[in-house]
Amino acid sequence: MSGGARVWVAVLALLLAGVGHAAETSREVPYKDLVRIPLMMEKVDSDHVFSGEFSVASVDAKQPLPADLRVEVLVGDEAIPVRVDSDGRLRLPVRQGWVDAGAKLRINQPKDRLLLGYNFRARPPSGTRMRYSQFAESAAVMERGIKAEAGWLSFAAPKPHALDVRFRPGPAQELEIRFADGTSKRWRAVADAGGGYNGIELPWKPEWGDAEVILSEPVGGVMPLVK
């Protein structure tokens, strides 16, 4: 998992603490806790910068999912089956109506056998020249999302401070930001010899919005870093 993805997962772990607790102590998980973040993101991410999916995995990563695994959403007197793909992707619909109805997610396995997850991804910017505001759109969305979730405690919530910019494995790439006053800043990626990392930690500066970002090649991904 990339550095940016690890940080984003940490943010989700903080915001979804209730989900983790429920998953550890019961085979029936409150549906509202599972879909709280996706529903919130629908309100702050109108351009669909982020996409996400639910997953289920064995606690022991070496073990496959149980052959008799069954997942259902309990809405009133109805039990609605939820498909689980062979790779563990959980096709769980996100519906405000089910939240309002007090729905629960039921899994027919012991509480210590499976882990539930929700994984976020930000779409990578396309091309090699763009405004900084476009390049850093994922940080702006994350900032809005954290504020919306934290509410009046937003002053104490983690905030984006940088962008984890990743290039494909290979030679170290470069990124330049050109400002309206004619000045510029340059960054060169750190590329490890094994080809596993080729990236830049770029500052998150909303005031740079109109500056131009110039890349030596298109990026493979950009994820906000928070602290």
C-alpha cells in the first residue's frame, strides 16, 4: 500500500472507529456506521474525485473466505442478500433510506474470523500540464470531508498538509510549479533502486490554486497526506 493510501486508511480508521468495534464484538454491524463515510462523501465530492468499495477478508490473510459466507442487510422484516466477489469485494449498496430504517449488516461467521474494510482511491490527474487546483483536487475534497465529519470539532481534526505524488517505477521524475509572478519551484522524485517507489511529497497549498503544474510524465496517483 502506498504511503498516501496508508495515511488515508488511518483517517478512515479514526472516523470509522465505531465500525471496527462493532465488527469485533458482533456478527450484526449497524449499517449506518458502515456507510457514514460514503454518504458524507456524496455531499462533499460532487465531482467524484474519490471512489470507494467495501471488502471482506479473513483475519488470517493466508486463508480464503469461508465457502459458506453469507452477508445480508436487515431492513425491517426483510433480509437482503449482499454479493461477495471471489476477491472479497463486498457489493454493499449505500442508501440513506436503509440508514433511516435502522438497518444492520449480518454476517454468518464468528466475530473473530473476518475483517470488514472500506477502501478509498483518488483518481489520478491526467496529462502533464494543469492548474495546481486540479492537480491537488483530492486534498481539497478530503479537507471538506474531514470538516463535515468532525463538525464542531473540526479545529482539532487532522488536516491535509501534503500530497503523495507517485510515478510509475523507473527513472526519477520531476515536477515544476510555475507561479503568475514568473517564479517557479521544482521537485525531483525519490526513486529506489528496486523500483518500488518513485514519488514526491508535494506541499498542499490552497493559495497556489492558479499556479501551473508541469510534470515530466503523467502521474500514477496522487493521495493527500494528513496530520
